[in-house]
Amino acid sequence: MNQAARARLRTVLDPRSVAVIGASENPNKIGGRPLLYLQRFGFKGKVYPINPKRTEAQGYKAYPNLAALPETPEVAVIVVPGELAVEGVAECARSGVQVAIVMASGFGETSDPLARAWQQRIVELAHAGGMRVIGPNSQGLANFASGAVLSFSTMFLEAEPEDGPVAIVSQSGGMSVVPYGLLRSRGIGVRHIHATGNDCDVTAAELASVVAEEPDLKLLLLYLESVRDAAPLAQMARVAHRRGLPVIALKAGRTAAGQEAARSHTGALANEDRVVDAFFEQHGIWRARDMGELVHATELYLRGWQPRGRRLVAVSNSGAVCVMTADAASACGMPMAQLSSETRSALAGILPSFATTTNPIDVTAALLTNSRLFSDILPVLSRDPAADAFLIGIPVAGQGYDVDAFARDSAAVTDQTGKPLVVSAPQPSIAAKFRDAGLPVFATESEAVAALNQLLLHLDLMRAAVHPGSGTRMPSEQVGGTPRMMNEADSLALLNKSGVPVVEHRLCRTSDEAAQALAAFGGPVVAKGCSADLVHKSELGVVRLNLRTEQDMHGAFADIERRLREHGSQLDGVLVQRMATGRRELMIGARLDPVFGPVVVVGDGGKYVEAMPDVELLLPPFDAAAVRRALSRLRIAPLLGGVRGEPAMDIDAFTVAVVAVGRLMADDQSKVINLDINPVVVGSAGEGCRAVDAVVYTIA
Amino acid sequence: MNQAARARLRTVLDPRSVAVIGASENPNKIGGRPLLYLQRFGFKGKVYPINPKRTEAQGYKAYPNLAALPETPEVAVIVVPGELAVEGVAECARSGVQVAIVMASGFGETSDPLARAWQQRIVELAHAGGMRVIGPNSQGLANFASGAVLSFSTMFLEAEPEDGPVAIVSQSGGMSVVPYGLLRSRGIGVRHIHATGNDCDVTAAELASVVAEEPDLKLLLLYLESVRDAAPLAQMARVAHRRGLPVIALKAGRTAAGQEAARSHTGALANEDRVVDAFFEQHGIWRARDMGELVHATELYLRGWQPRGRRLVAVSNSGAVCVMTADAASACGMPMAQLSSETRSALAGILPSFATTTNPIDVTAALLTNSRLFSDILPVLSRDPAADAFLIGIPVAGQGYDVDAFARDSAAVTDQTGKPLVVSAPQPSIAAKFRDAGLPVFATESEAVAALNQLLLHLDLMRAAVHPGSGTRMPSEQVGGTPRMMNEADSLALLNKSGVPVVEHRLCRTSDEAAQALAAFGGPVVAKGCSADLVHKSELGVVRLNLRTEQDMHGAFADIERRLREHGSQLDGVLVQRMATGRRELMIGARLDPVFGPVVVVGDGGKYVEAMPDVELLLPPFDAAAVRRALSRLRIAPLLGGVRGEPAMDIDAFTVAVVAVGRLMADDQSKVINLDINPVVVGSAGEGCRAVDAVVYTIA
């Protein structure tokens, strides 16, 4: 979207005037709810109910149609069903309405061809009139800052709204208000709750990209069921990135079963889940696995903490909480901070003699008799430079404990250091006191650690995020051509030209040429039938390893020739290759995802790549550092670094090759749509790597 | 424990008389709380406060010492500190008290040698008098059926107790009442809440084993920080197994950091975590990873459901909930049930035309206008034999929805079919209605699926559980001897005798013998220096592969001899082996765990076993089925079955070898304490397997 388009879409968040086409007197009907909400939540603009059968609705003067209005409304909410909705859109588009929200359902989400055609017609009418359409099947939009609550959700009657620094944008109506309800029950204010429905024109991502501009927001939550176009999501991520706004996305349809449910219910396109992961990671978006995770760490984000490290200090009056906190932290890679000797001596002067001064700190049941233990040790701990974050665990307290002081002193730690502090307190009365002190409280230490870990990882992700511009090669540019497989010699040549080292080889048209190649390479060689018709060479028996003599070669050549002939495949020659030696067979693959564009896959190679995949995905453009991060997450990562006294492998050389493949795939001019290099044989550090087998597909 | 010992320990759960040594008038002191609780919670037995300074405490007549009492109390609670507590134990033991609970802390959990000696003295005094001791450092025991609440926990003032079918036994005081508080806040009654403290005599497992006998109990929860002796835990598991009582254990110290925290706080012994996992699995105990998981599925256990399958049917008024339910179920291996064509036609007659009849079932927003949709489709779904379990998801409801009917109709499904049904409902008002109908309700579909999955897996675990009798070889029997490494020839011979196939080999004392062996095997062979001094053969260069000629062999023999001599190792001969061929190198290892006894490890073999472990643990005794289950969980499992058109490997033969190792390790007479067979070369089905390298350690 350009600036003008963004401005037009922004209108829907705070319009000067709204028409409701199909307005109802009954506030419990879809056509009545928006009127109720606009009144109740303090909307300042004009409200025009449209209903030919009424002169008034819920106290507003009603009009028979748009033409009868004293002005053209900026926004229209269309509640009437089916064909009437299509007519409503036509009327709005003609009148110069900026944005229409179609609430009626029974369009593109059904399998009815007529209903689907109506949805298509809505898009055409809107575009012809320069209008944007949200929906159909939209539960509506709600902005509690402007009072523009153009929604029929029941939830705003169930959980009292309050303006706050969180925005929710969702394709699903239900999933827009479920996180709203969960956050409101924790007392968190939510400004935006938008449900876009079928996304026939305006997508959830586009709307989110406009919402993300609001300076007061501290957290943006998305629920997505399918991504049809990655560009608006990427633009949203750039907008959020520019102002440091964290974005968490719950993208459902993670599994085949979930995608099937989405397809059969809403016709949603299935996205490949690992590509979605890679896309979100590249753009600094945290992917929540479920509704719980979408809202779990909200309080931490709202504090605006910017921690730089992962070393945790934990304090509890229970040794068991200390143990379980260390377990939980360790399991997610957060080390317990090693306290300085100054800190430890200071602690020794405060704590009872039988308490230890190692982190996690168990102040023991002595806290019951001396509530000052907390206030005395917290300042000491907060001064230790090894402490990056804090967890306070109070599993049990009651009479005799000065919980108000614990809460106040805990809050002082984060207020003075700016470092994050989370609380674990299962007792509601204790939790309430810490919450009143402005601290994030969880029922268990595991949940507190999980929230902290999410914040730390997400901030790292945001720092490392890449926001490719609009020049990136997108799959749409490639549609329409005919895919063509290159033979292996051409594949290797193309890769080599692109910067991927390949094994020494020669394409031989005759048996004599092949024998000469063997002599030239001077060692055991491999001979492979080379043909652009043939994918599974080894299964056809046209790969011969370890050929040493001229005689071997003549026999192999004749045999390969015969087999290809019998199989009916074109013989482009026999590829004679030096036998590659190295430490490990890795692989590099690449393809164009229909939605997300170029995807590069790296990992362990060999013949069991499908049966036991150990791979990571990278979305171009990426640099060597991103490749290294991906490789470090492989199961075989320890081997790459060298184990059992072995030297490290030449990861530098392999990384250069992966970056070259990324560049090739991202290049606007490239015709390559798919490639598979397996194995890439990698030697020890300094020995390089070489592509041995490769196939490249291009599009004409 | 024998029957008499069990009966004596049982006394503490419902004593006829209790003395409190160090009784206090102040109900907020440790010595005052038990008096308060005994009165408040309806204890029917006699209560004797012991305090030489008082004649009365909280309305009870007080006595100066045990001797002054009109009878010997069955149970004594000792609140006085340090040496006074030791004297109290002596007095109790002399008087014939059955069980004493020592609440005072500052004993074995400290690093003070005097305090630790006191604890040892307590054990000696008790044993001399035939008394059992719980504690020291015990928060006490609470039984809300008998009113025997011998505890000083503050929590019973914070959360009103109610008798119920759950028991909690914990080493930690805090972790006994945290799950209590979490369950009570969900309205679940809890009968037993016991905190055993330092376990100097009675262990948490022993107490749990007596608690587990109670017929009304439906769930037993354990919190353990360290296991010093596996036998009482095994006995507890047998008791629970006999009456089908599910046991869930939270064993903290899962990670190195957690174990370090436990050690520095309470001196807890570190257990190897994977062995703990294997032990719990063998005994049908579900291991909770954290406090949340310990209590998460309680409502499901209390229903007593006995589902037989994992196929889920989900119904929601939100398509998004359907998608996320399918995602969550699929991610934990619960397939969505394939509904029969009868069911689907029946659904088609009920649901709106735009709804689909595939599972998960989205009844759509039409539920708002027709609340009968639910009551109409649920009976149809519950009749489908493919449905093993149900999830009802109501993300949003309110005015216009007949939620009472939804809850009633949902409850009818499980009441009539006996199949489990869980509910996902984030809105508290909706959740309350389903809860009132007796159904387990969770805030999100992920949590509901996780609870259901836990119940299903746990019931499977209970069905497959093995409860070895007391004849099992335990590590304690082995302590004291001197470990001795066998040379490879002896190792292979012992293994072969025990039923493990080994590669064809010959131990040769001279170079000529070795050359003869080569000739006899008639192919390329391996020569290895054989010595009981030498673990890392290959690093010393005394392994020679692929020897083909007599000359090769003479050279190799001389070289091996020289290297061993230079290294100062005894040469027991040169082991000449046929080169083993096969499909994959697997491994079998075994050792005696200091707490849990024999442990067998199986998995992928080769030189990267440590760097990239892909192994499973098995605790003897185990059968072939258990080995197959373990192998099916390996990462390489697909390879074992054959991929890419390859035949399956000879898993039958490998399983026989693993069972043989299990038998060898479990044998009371066996002197083997450790063995490592890597690789075991496995061929295709029918080709067998052969141990190639092996080392066995025995104890004299």
C-alpha cells in the first residue's frame, strides 16, 4: 500500500461518519449492535442508520438509502445478507464511501458457486469505485480510543472494554475476542479488536499495518488462518519494526489436520508451516503456537523492558521453587547467574547460616520470622552485574508474612535497574499484591520462566530481523512459464557460475572421451548417465562408482548408454567426476514457495534426507551470519564443529555456497525455480566443499 | 515394608491419640498450629499438648512430658528444635510411640556436621525403639478424612479444606500445599497433604505407599526432589497398580542446574534424569514436568474414564477453534475421527447448508439463532463408533445462547457413552456452567487437548506397566567389590554365552596363528590388540581394518605388539575378526545405576553416540515388546523398518540380543556391572546381527 492507500484505510479506525446499512432497533441483532456500541463507547462522529422501513433506530434518525443522507459517510457497515450486500457495496462505491465493512456471511467461505461469485463481484464493484472492502463475514472492527466500535461481537457486553496499549487483528471473529477476553480478565486494556473475515479485499495484514502505526501501542497480536500474499505481512512487519513494536502471530493450520480443517471450513489455502516459521523469524515476528502463548507474556511486553542477557537470578522462600526454577530456566537455555564474591559475602551477612548464598537463593522458612530478609537481599542482588533478569517465587505466604513489602521491594528492583522481574505466586491473594505493584505474576515458576524466555528470544529476533524491501523476487513473477529440468552437467555449470564450488567433472559424449577423463583425473572416478529426462539416476543403475581402469570405464559407458536407451531417456553424455572425499555429506535445496517466494533449505545430506530430515530453512536475502545461525540449530551441529578430537569442518566454505544459492534464488532475473544439491561434500576447515550431485529446474 | 510395618505407618494417618511436644498457645506458631487444626478439622482422637511451662494449651490440658500422660500416644509431633528434638525422639521411642513427626528444621538439610549427626542419632534412637520417624524438617501431615491434621502449613487457613479423592505426598512442604491450593481453587477436594521433609527414616514413597491403599482415592500426586532408594517407590507403584490408582510424580532436578540447586540447598543426591524417566514409565507413573502439569488433568482422572482409543471428535461454534483443535490434537498424535457416512448424512440434515459435516464440526454462528443445533448433533456424534473422545469448544457466547443446554447436552454425551469429553471455554461465565455440569473445562483448546492426551497416554502406560518383584537385582548388592575390565575376547565370549550373537573371531597369541585365522576366515579381516588394560584401542592405533594377505597380517601383528609394549599395556593376544557387513551399526550398553539398578541403553551406534545420541533406556526385566517400543521411539526408527524401497533390518535378531543383555544385567548371580557393545552390526531381516566391538566390566 502506498501512503494514499494507507490513509484511506486508516479512515475506518476513526471515521467522521458511519452508515449502517441494515440498521436494527434491536441491539442484540447484528444490525443493532454497532449502533449500541457507537453510542455506548463514545463515538464522536456522525451515525447514519440506513433502513427503508424505519425513520429512527436506537435514537438515531434513520434514512432509506445512502442518497438520502446529508453527506457521504466515510465508512459504511453492511449488515444485509447475500445479494443485498452486493447491492449495498455497489451503492457505497458509487457514493464515494472510503471503506465498507461487510458483516454478512455466506460468501467465499462456502462452497456455493453463486455465493463465491457474489464475493468476487463485491471486490470488482469496490475497486471500480476506488473503495476498500473489509469482509465479507467480518465480525467488525473496534477501536476503543476513538469509540469507532463497528462490531457485532457479544464479547464487549461480557467483558467491559478499556482502552490500552494492545491491538488485536484477526481473520476470525472468535479469535479476535478470545485474546481480548483473556487480557481483560487480567486487567489489561485493549484498544483495537478487529476481525477481517474473508479478506476479499483488505487483508488482516493490511489492516494490521495501519494499526501498527499508532504510537501508543506496545503490542500487536495477530490471528491468521491462511496467508495468500506475503507482501502485506512484510510491510506490516516493516512498519512495526521502524517503531520497535513487538508483533506476535498465531498462525493456525500448523499441522496437516489443522490445514484440512481450515480448508474444509473456510477454503483456506494451506501454507507450508516451516516456511511460515522462517518468514516470521526473518521479520522479527514471534509465532505463538496456541492461544495461551499469544497472550501469555503480555504484561512483560507492556513494561517495555530491553534486557540484554539471559542470566537469571531467582529468589524464593522455598527450596523446591529454587530447584524447579533452575530446571525450567535451564531447559530453555537460561543460565542461573554466577553471583560475584562481593554479592555472596553480602548475602552471607544477611541470610541465616543454614541458607546458601548461591543462586537460586533460598531465603528459607526464616522469611516467616524475618520479613526483612527480602528487602535486605534484593538490593544486593540487583547490584550484581551478572544478573540480567529476576524471578521471585512465593509459593505460600499468609499470616506473619509482610507480602506488601515483598511486592514493593520486588518492584523497586526493576524500577531501579530496568531489568525484567517476573513473579511466581499461585495464591490469588499474594498474586494480587504483586500485580498491584505493577509486576507480571504467574501461577507457577515454569510459566514465569516461559514468559521471560519468550520476551528475551523475541527481542533477539526483533534485533536480528531482516526487512527485505519490495524488490525481492516474489513467486507471482514466475507464474505461467513451463518448468524445465536441466541435466546434471548444466546444473553443475550454473551452480558453479553462481558461486557454488562443484566437484571436478567432465561431460563425455563418447566412451573414449570418458576414458581420457579418467586418465586426466588420475584416480578412481564416478561415471553417471547425464540426461534432462532423468531424475532418479541411481535407481536406474546409471551411476558407477570407483572406476579405476580404462576397461572399467568402457564397460560402464556402454552399460549406461544401454540402460538409458532401454528406459527411453535421452543421453546427453556420461558425466565423469573425480571421487569426492570429505568429512560429511551436507545438502542445499531451494524452491519458490507459492506465497513466500524463494526458500533455501540446508542440512545434513545423503540418502535419508526425507526419512530423517535434519534441515533448516532460510528465506533470501540472508547473509553468512544467518546461515551460521541455521547450521548451529542442526542436530549435526556438534559434528560440524568437530567432536572426539576431530578438526572442525569447513563451514566457512559451505556458508559461502549457501549464500550463493540464496543470491541466485533471490535474483529478479533468475529463472531458477527449484534446485537440489545433495550431497555437498564438506572437508575439514580449509579444505572447502564441493557439490557432487545436483539438479536445477528453471522456468522458460 | 511388610504388613506389620505398613500397619504401623498407617497409624499416623488416623491415630487414636497424638502428643504435640513443644505445644504452643499461639495458633500461629509451629507448635500451636497442629492444636488449632486438630480442633478445627474434627479430629476424634485424644490430643495431648506437651509443654512443661503450661497446664493448658488452646483449651487442651497440657502435660510436662510423655511420662505424665494417661496413655502412650500413638503419634507424637515434635516441634522443639535441635538437640531438644533429639531428646524428644528418644523419649517417644522409649515410651512406645508408633510414629513421630519431627517438624524442626536445621538437621540433615544443612551442611553443619553437628546438625547432620543429630539427624543420624534420631534415626538410631527411633530404630532402637521400633518407632518410625517422619522428618525432620517436615511441614507435617494432613488427613481431612480423619481430621488428623498434624501440620503447621499456613495454607489450610488460606484455602478452605474439603475432603476429596486426591492425595498429595511431597518431600517439600511448599510443594505439598501448592498443588493443594491450585486444586482447591478449582473446587476439587483433597484428602491427604503430607510433607515428609528430610526423609531420614520414613520416605515420601513409603508414606505414599500406605496412602495409596485407601479405596476412595482416585489420584495420587507426588513431589520428589531426590530418590535415594528405588524399592519403596516400586512398592508404592505396585500397591497403586493393584487397585488401578493413577500416580503422577513431579521429580524436580531434571536438569544439571536443577540438580545443582537441589544439592546446594538440601544436599539432595542427583538422580540421572533419563533413568528416572525410564523407572516411572516402567511402573506406570506419569511424570509431570512442572507444577502446572502435576494438577492440569485432575478433573479427567476423577471422572474415572477408561477410553480405549485416541480418535477425537471436536465441535465448536468457531471454525478457528476447529482448526486449532485439529492442530493441537495432531501435534500430540491424536487423529481426528473419520465419521461414518451415516453420521455425516445425519449431520447434513441438521446443520446449515454452508456448514461442513467433516470432523471437527463447525456448527457456525448459526448456533446464535438455533441453540438446538448442539442438542441435535451431539447424540448423532456420540453414536459414531469412530469417536473415542470429545472436545466441545465455545470460545464466545452470551445473550441469545442457551449455554445451560449446551452444558447439559455435553454432559449427557459422556454420561451415556462413558467416553471422555473435555471443554474449552475462555469466558468464566460459560466455563462455570460446563463445570457445574461435571465436565472438565480449560481456557483454551490446547490445554484441553493436552489434558486429554495426558490421560490417554497415562492409562496406556498403566496398562503396559511392569512391576518387578523384590527379587530384582539391586545395585546395593554390588557395592564394595573392585571393578575389573575384561579384555575384548573375554567380553565377546561372555556376551555370546549370554545370548548375544558376536562376529566370527579368534584370539591369536602369535603372528602365525593370526595368519592362519585370516586364511580360515578367507576374506578381509580386522586385527585388534586385545588387552584388559586398554579402553581406547582405535586411538592407540592397534586396530587394523581390511587385512587381506598373510603379509598384511604379519606386519599388523608386529606393529600392534610394538605399540602395546610402548604404551605399557599387557598384550593378551591379537583378535582376528571377520569384517562384519550389514546395514547399520547399532549399540547396546548397560550399567548399574546407583539407585535404580540395572539400566540397558539401546540406539544408533557408531562413533558419534555421545555427540549425537539417539538412544532409549530400558530397565530390566523387560521383554521383546518393550524393546520394540523403545526402538520405535528412536530417531532412526524409520530406517529400521526400511525406507526408499530398502528391506527392513533384522530387528527381531537385535531385539533378542537386547533381551539377552537385559537378562544378564538383571541376574542376581551376574557379576557384570557395565558393558558397551558398539557397534552391533545389523543386517536385513533374516540376516541377523553381530556384536563387533565390546567391553564388559565385572566386579569381583
